[in-house]
Amino acid sequence: MAAAHALGISYIKIQSGAGLDVQEMAALGPIGLVFIPSKDGISHNPKEYSSPSEMANGANVMLHTVLLLDRD
């Protein structure tokens, strides 16, 4: 959240039931996911679409989160 805030990217904090690989990684330490908007809320479907700018925002949030964590 700090990275999104610092970048001026709007966000909401949610709890997700998504398993993905994070279930395995959670045994090693705290984890998190960055979700980005999909057109019409469609996900995990061939019709899923996210704009290049939304994908870039998500990638920037991930990058800046790693950079912030590296400071600690």
C-alpha cells in the first residue's frame, strides 16, 4: 500500500481467497498480491483484458514495494 500511495496510484486493501503460489510461499514469510483492474471485472477467462497502463501500474507497485522492503 505504501508503494501505491507513494506513486499516486489508487488502491484498496482486500483479503483474497486466491491460492495461487502464495499458499506455498506463505510458509517462508509474509506475502501479498497485487491485483489490477480487468475490463468488466472478468478474470481467469479468455475475455480478460487489462490495459497496458493498468499492467504498468501493477508492475510499478511491485517494483517499489520490493525497493521499500529492501530499505529495512
